[in-house]
Amino acid sequence: MAYSLNGVYELLKRLGIVWISARSRSPYADPVRQADCEKKPAAGSAGSSAR
């Protein structure tokens, strides 16, 4: 039995299974630096104090 990619997606949909893939992370990523970056508002954003 062979399925096309679209056929597989339709089968998963009928079975109630959702195909979701997560974004991959680099093995060199620094979780501490990422957490610090997420806490800071982006430059030029509404929450930024630089004008």
C-alpha cells in the first residue's frame, strides 16, 4: 500500500491526529542567554525606553 503525502495528512486528519512539528534548536544554543533576551523589550518596540 502506498500513500501520497496529501493522503497521509488526510488519513491523520480523519483519525483525529494533528501533525505539528516543533522548531528545532541549535545544539550550541545558550538557554540562559535566550531567557535573558526574552525578558528584554526589542529596540524600537513600544516597551523600549530608548527614544
